[in-house]
Amino acid sequence: EVQLVETGGGLIQPGGSLRLSCAASGFTVSSNYMSWVRQAPGKGLEWVSVIYSGGRTNYADSVKGRFTISRDNSKNTLYLQMNSLRAEDTAVYYCARGTVTTYGRAFDIWGQGTMVTVSS
Amino acid sequence: DIQMTQSPSSLSASVGDRVTITCRASQSISSYLNWYQQKPGKAPKLLIYAASSLQSGVPSRFSGSGSGTDFTLTISSVQPEDFAIYYCQQSYSTPETFGQGTKVEIK
């Protein structure tokens, strides 16, 4: 079965660090465009970061310099290292696979999400 | 960044109604437009990709149209399981921005 399972969320104080993991099954993470998308409580979806199959990465301005996306090919797992966390980073974090379409990519596989709460 | 604006923000519909949601991009994005459905407490689900292509397994009552800056998601006959929030998303350039969402509620 093709699926993504996120872990690593929790309650963290402002300024702290957290690493999210996203374990994939049924497909190979390193062969795909993989992203993190977040959703603050009661709000819409916000794209956070991407790692391309070739290893290039990109970030939303709101997290650039604080978050790092990476992957472990041997574990078929995607990560998001989050440093210098702020209250506004509080959200459910989803990992998603971007499948190639006729026009760009679409997120066809999503994890169940993991909640990150930044609060003192 | 490309801004995506959906309208309306919410709507009420009865089962069997035809529902139309629009999405406007701040610049031309050709057909680099996807639609998602999200139910409470669940991850988004891909409905339409490349503006008008139906994702496998999605009922044919869902359809998408448009290109350039103006796009539409249509539910031809809304069913009880369709009451949810719908998001458009552009895949033309990074950051791949989403619209603010349209909540479809039962009348």
C-alpha cells in the first residue's frame, strides 16, 4: 500500500527545535518530489518546503534559514528539521508526494499529519 | 509569490444542487492548477490536477475548467459526502501557493 506516516510532533517552547519524520511505503522517496505542507489551527494550507528527486531543496520565506528538509534513502524517510521555532509555526504538518502531471506536480499522497505546538 | 483567491469563502447547498467554486491567480499560470478536498481532521485529497484532469477514483460529478488566471471547480450534483473544504493550488512556481479555501456546507 502506498502511504506516508508522519511522526515527531509535540509541544515545544519558543526557540526550541524539533525534527519531524515521514516514513514512506509503497514507493521510493528519493525518486519523487516530496514536500511539507502545514495548516495552522482553523486556517488554510501553507506550502513549507520541497526536496526534488535530484536533492535540490526550496523553502517558504517564512521558514527559510530555520527549517531544513532532508531524506534518508536507506530508510525511505523524509525529514523536516525545525529550529528557532516560533508561536506562528504552530500547525499540523503534512508530508506529501508530488506526482508529475501534464502541468507541474500535484500532491497525490498525503500523510495523516503531525501536530506541532510552540508555546511556553 | 503567486496569490490564489477563491470565491466564495463559504456556501450552503442542498443535496443534488450544482456547486461552483472559483479560483483566481494573481498572474497567468496556464493550466498549472490543482484542486483538493479536505474533511475535518483529515489530510487533503487530490480531486483535479492540471486544471481539468480527474484524479483516479474521484467521482465524475467533480470537474474542473479554466486556464490562465481563472479556474472553476464544479460539483454537478452535490452529495452528503461532498460537504467539506475545497482548496485550489498552483504548481506553476515555488512557493506552490494554495487558495484560502471554500467551505461547502449543508443547507
